[in-house]
Amino acid sequence: MKSISKILLTTIILLAFLACKAQIKNAQSESMKIYGNCEMCEATIEKAGNIKKIAEVDWNEDTKIATLTFDAKKTNVDEILKRIALAGYDSETYLAPKDVYSQLPSCCQYERNAKSLVNKESEMTASVSKTDKHDHAAMPIQNQEILQLKAVFDNYFALKDALVKTDGGLASTKAKSLLAAITAVKMEKLQADEHTVWMKVVKDLGVDAEHIVDTKDPAHQREHFIPLSKNIYQLIKVSKQESPVYYQFCPMANDGKGANWLSKENSVKNPYYGSMMLTCGSVVEVIK
């Protein structure tokens, strides 16, 4: 009798899965491990990942395996896992922010295996660095966190300087370096606040950087430099800086709507107009 009930239950689940897949166009399925403990975790994970007619998540409490079914033209595995991480649940790709995890009910606070791997790597690397202080490859993880974001910021500033010169070719080259720096960031090694913001902005950072790479027209590059600067601003606000960063604003840019940018210098050098109106703008915030 029990075996019959089990077969019926399996059949019902399979039919429900097939019905869900039929509702989602261009459906693809992937299986991913997502950490959690109980039925409450299941409800939160699935709610975070689900989007009506676009994505459906089915998480198994026993195996910790989630089946992700999604419209491949409208979303992807990364986007689904990001939403689940922001709800407090680690996968083997994205880690939940510490503050969100800590707010989960006690019964839902699973053992953070993915996080412990990062911590072990940090301890091992730090140990190696003690034996060879001159070996840059043995740099502690904390320093690596700073350096990987520093590369993003430094390449952004180099791109800004190219737009100040109204040099489309140079801007394209610097944007290519920026894109490489963005791609190289290992999100799991970022601090909690940086991690949360990074998940929100990384896709748009890449899109705008790619647009600037693909053209040598300064006017088109500047259109994408506006949202790029907004997202870099969000990221730099939660990152430690070795020296002050100046958030500047030009009221004339963006067809009179105004636009911001970031600079390592207090003096204004406008990337939206270059020599036409080099000093148009002002410092609206100093980020330390």
C-alpha cells in the first residue's frame, strides 16, 4: 500500500513539473545545490526564485537539490540564484549576504558549507603569505578582495579620463580593460555589503562597458557612461577607499537632465563635454 502511495505521489509531482514546464516558453531545466534545512526554507527558496510564466524552482529538502525551470530568453540560472541568495540561501555559485542569513529563523540557519570553503581558502593563503612575504600570489584573501574591486574602480577612472579627452578610441580600449576587471571579480570573496550591491549591479556594469567597447563614438559612449557611473557609485559607497573619491555632477549633461560621475580629483574635469565645457559641474559628495 505504501509503495502504491509513493508511486502516486511521484506521478503527481512529475505531472505538476511537466505542467509547469509547459506554461514556461523556451523552457530549460538545470539542477543546482542550494543550502537549507526545512519546509520554511523550501517556501522561501521557491518564492525567491519563482517568476510567473518565466521561472519555477522546485527545491528538495532531503537532497538540497533545486530544479530550475526557466524561459531561457527572459532569464538564466545566475539571475535565479542571485534572487535566492538575496533571500538568504547559499548555492555553490552565489553566497547570501551575512546580514540576510543572520535574519533567517533559527531553524532555517543551515550550516554554511560554501562559506566555510572560502574561509578555509583564506586561512590557507594567509598561512602561505607568512612563509613568503614577497610572494604576491600568496596574498591574503582580504587583500585580494580590495585589489579585485580596485581594478574595477581604476579602470573606470581611466575610462572617465579618456572621455574627458573626447578620445573614443582610447575610451573603447579602457572600457575593454574595465570589462575584463568586472569579469575577473570573484563575488564570493567580497565583503557582505559589497557582495549584495555587486549582485545587483554586475549585469548592468557589463552591458554598459560592452556598449562603450563596441563603439568609438564619444557621444554614444557617454550615453552609457551615465548608468555605468550610477552603478559604480553604488559599489564604491560600500567599499573601503585608500583616498577620497569625489562624486561630481553636471546639470547640462544628459539633455539638460544632469548626470554624475566619479573622480579621484576634487577639481572638475567633465567627461560629458570634455574641452567644450571642461569645468562645468561641481562636487556633490566626498566618499571616504
